[in-house]
Amino acid sequence: MRKEDCFYLGHISRKHGYKGEVIAVFDTDQKENYTALESVLLDIHGELIPFFIEEMAMNSKGHFILGLEDVVTDEDAEKLIGRELYLPLEVLPPLSGKSFYFHEVIGFSMVDAEAGPIGTCMDIIDQSAQPIFQIDKDGTEILVPAVDEFIQSIDRDTRTIYLQTPPGLLDIYLDGQ
């Protein structure tokens, strides 16, 4: 399976016990959606390799203890530490309203209530306190926080996000255009 057809779920953080179990940290606010997984894909040297889950339990920190098929020794588990976990896109539950998956809105048109069309969503930057839309307008990068206060609506049919940006934000990027 190709990474483009999958989404990042989390990573293996450490071993648990001595019988090959590992601790998996899932990067999601809705861990309850992933309590009955049958398998996960691990990134091993750039290839996504399926691992079947034999046992799964959530610990007190909200992380998952996984018993994976064919991972039965301490040494087997050691080899998986730091590996990224993926799942196929089709297992994601559909979202509606102003909720969205980051990968879902790449390529969407961005329209501001005052300025009109402001470009195309190229990426979501998720390395700060809040996610940020990275928008391209004719070669100019525009950064807009991807927060509920600025998102009026999302039209999935027309692949458009309607924004209400604060006064002056777009002027920083578009002054003179």
C-alpha cells in the first residue's frame, strides 16, 4: 500500500514488558475510533508493512498497548520503536460541517468573505499551537490559522473553504496586489 493512500495514525514509542508488546501513541483526539483495529501499517525503511493486532488495550495515559502477530520477543519489539503507524484512508469516518481532515482539504479553493478568492490550500502546517492553512495565491504564500473562528463553512462538493479572516491579516501578504 502506498503512503498517499494512507493517513498517519501515530508511532511506536517503546516496549511494554518482555513478551514483544509495544506502546503505540495515536495522534488523534478520538482514540475511541481506533479501539478495535485488526491491523496497522508500519513504515519500515519507506515501505508500509501490515502487522496484525492480536491484543490491544489502552493504558492510563491514553496510549495503546499492542500485541502484534510475529512480534513475540523483546528483540522483535525493540526493532519497532520509533516506527510510524498508518491506516488506509478508507477507514476514516466521514466528517461534516467545519470539521475536516488535514489531507482532505489540500487543493481546496480558499475564499475570504471580504477579499473574495485568495488562493488554493497547499498544505496544513501543524507544528504550532494551532494548525495553519498554507495558501498559494499566484506564487505568494498566505498563512491563515485553521481555527473555527476563521472558518465560515466548508463546501466539499465544490472543494471550497469559506473564511472570515480578521481585518488586516490578508493585507500582510497581499499588500500591493
